Amino acid sequence: MASVATIPSHSKSHSGARTRVEHRQLFDSMERVRGELERVRAKPDADNVHDLRVAIRRCRSVAKVFEEIDPDKSWPGMRNATRKLFRALGALRDGHVMEDWVKRLTPAEDPVRAHMSNLFEADEPELRDELLRIAQKFDDKKWKRLQRRLRRRVRFVPVGGLAAECLAWERFEEIKQLHAHALRSDKAKPWHSLRIGLKKLRYTVETLLPEHHAAWHENLKRLQDLLGDIHDLDVLAEKVKAETDAAGPARAQWKENIHREREERMQTYRRLTLGKTSIWNTWRHTLPHGERLEAASLARLRATARAAQSRPREVVRISVRIFDLLRRAKAAPLFADPNMRRNLRAAALLHAVANDDKHPRKAAWKFLSNMDIPPRWTREDWDQVAWVVRFHRGAEPTVEDSEFGKLSPAMQDQIRTLAGLVRLGRVLYKSGVESARGFKLENVGDVLTLLIPNLVDNLESAAKFAVGKHLLETALGKPLVLRAAEKILTVVEESEPSETQLYAVANASD
């Protein structure tokens, strides 16, 4: 079993050169799909079918992981391109596997075995012809275009980096729930879901955390083989039940044999995953926790921001700086809530996330709403981030909006305030304010005055500022005046931490 000590707590594998080398695994898998496809087209035997299916599954699993980070449409495009081929391969592969199990479970003279073997042999030509038909129609040129496109997209998640650790942590948390659910039932469905979840974890670790994969590989494969056998036996049990007579000693013997083999593998799985020596415990201790998990969560969000091809860093700094000034001025109770500051930072980071040119803000809201909640976040806080991104520009939120109107009044006020801050930060940045250094807020009477060094003050800028600050003014309930500061004041600027700094923070906690 893998030891915790086998995986270092800190690695320099996040460098650009290492990223390019390790991400070759994805490109090699995509290239392998093309090679295996040619072999299947020439000879669709069991080995070639299996090899192509494994290559496609690896690509599809990696694409599913990157979809959670990158809103680019090429990732679901990769999965869509292989969907029909993958299903056809699965149907033929299931027949091959079932035939192997039939031969293993009973002697040749068994009548049920003879019936099932004849059934699989009769179905195979039709399944093979359907596979060849779909394989011939597979768009090789589109696949090459996807290869070129995705070669540029993978760089947003450095191999061995904190964002990669966060993705693996999320897969592991999902596995824990699936594992607990499966152990409470003998039914096929929860065990099949656990098998799929384990595959997601395996391919995530294999692609993004090679050092973890080297330590986990043996046990990952062992668990996957056990769960794969349980699934195969469940499928076979259903086929035997559907395709043979309801009575007879041979049928009863088959049921007993399948149950015995399945129970043996389930007991082995339980022995490996329960107790103090559980494989899960070993793996859990090598994934991020504490402050490192916080850093990994932030790195994951920053990866999504980079994937959006935006330049949000100054928008983040400006928005957060204004938040801090309003907090000191006690402009509203929400500014005293540390979660609001965190939510604002995340929304400012992700404000440019979109994968739809016609409705970018709605697309961004939908993308973020469907994302897994980052570690240590609540569903309510993450929903708030998605809403702030939804209204960071364009039409302001109103209760007439069917979905926004369903939110509580307190939530609506918080969203208006945070969205107003991002709007103002974005307008200031686009108007030439490239730093949050030197900002100062005066709170005199019923007016807030924001002093900004080097602010361009003309009619065109005034019009932009009026639009950019309106939502925040409405949320605060008082006017906000923007004015150029007479001189640059020395104020310590809180900057966004770099990936290297995040590693340092994480390692200091280990």
C-alpha cells in the first residue's frame, strides 16, 4: 500500500517546461485514439476494441475534468465527437466480456452456458457492423483540430500545481460519498456509480498529479479491477435473467455462481477500503488540507480566470481596495463580513468567464452555477459569486428578473453591492486606472468621495463613471463621488499572490 511519505508535500513540477512535458499524456492519448481507430477499422477484434475504448475513455475523462476549469467549448466538443463511437465500442466490448465470464463460471456442457454463448455469438456480427459503420464516419480532421486547440488550453492547469491538487481533492470527496452509498447497498447502481467515480479520480491523478499517480497506481488499478468485475457480474446476471427460462437447476446454479463471485470481490473491496489501514486514508493524507487547501482552492479559481483569457488582476485589486475602504468607513454592515470580501475577490477574478458570444453573462452564471463548489465554500456563497458575475455589467438586477427575484432581500442587497464594486473596478481599469495604490475614501455627511490618483477627469470619463458607479450608489443608498487625488498617497497595496507565493503559504502550513 502507498505510504504518505512517498509523495512530497512540495514540488517544483508546476514549471512551464514540466507542464508541457507532462501534458503530453493528453496529446498522446488523443494521438493513440487515431492509431487505435485505424486498427479497429482494419480488424475489430476484442483486443483492438478494448484498446480504442481505453484511449477514448481517458480522453473523455480528462476533458470532463478540464470542463470544470475551462469554459472553452472544445472540451465538451471532444466528448461529443467520440460519444457514438464510444457507445458502439462499449456494446461490442460488453459482449466480449460477457462471453469470457460465461466460459469461466460453468463447464462447457452447462445448458445456460450454451444458450448464452449462442446469444452473444449471434449478436456479435450486428454489433461489429454497427461499430465499423460509426468508425468509418468518425471525423478525423475534426479530431486533429481539437488536438491543436486543446494543446493551447491545457496550460491553464499546471501539472503538479495547486489547481491540480484541488481537482483531485474534489474527485476524492466525490468518491467518499459514492463509497459510503455503495457500502449501504448490494444493488448494482451505486456500485457502478462508484466505479465511474474511481475512474474519474484515476485519470485526474494520472494526467495532473504524476507523482501521486506513481504512488497510487497499483491500488487504483486493483480497486478498479474489483469494481469492474462487480459491474460485469451485475450485467451478466441481468442478461441471464432476461434470456433464459425462469426455472431449472441450471439457472439456480448460475445465480449462485454469480452471487459467490460478486460477494468475494465486494469483501475484498471492503477489506482494502475500511479500517485504519484503508487505502482511502492513505490517499487522503497526501491531498491538500488546512491552509494548503485554501491556497489550492484559490489556485483553481485563478486557473479558470486565466482560461477565460481575461486580465482580471487589476480589476480584483481595485474592487477589493474599494471594499476595504468602505469597510473602514462602516458604509454598510456587510463590509464587516469576511466572506463578502472573499466572494468579491472570486467574482472579480471570474468576471470575464463566458463561453457564449450572444449571452456571455448568462453563460458565465450558468457555468459557475454548475461548477463544483470550491473547498471550504458554502453553496450560498458560491451562488452569490455566480450572481455577481452575472450582473458585473449590462442591465442591473431587478426583482422583475424571475430567478433573481426568488432570492432573499438580504441576498439581493449583497449581490447588488458586490456587483456594483466589480462594475466600478472594471470601469476604472478600462478608463486608465492601472493600480489600486493611493486610493482614499472620505465619508462626509451623506456623500462618499473616492479619491483616485491620476484619474482622468473629462466629459467622456464622467459619463462612464456615472454608469459604472450607479449600482453601487443604489446599494449603498448614498452618492459616491469620484475625484482625482491631488497627489499619490503612499498606501500599502494588497496584491494577488502568485502561484509561487501560494506554494510558499501552503508549505508553511505543512
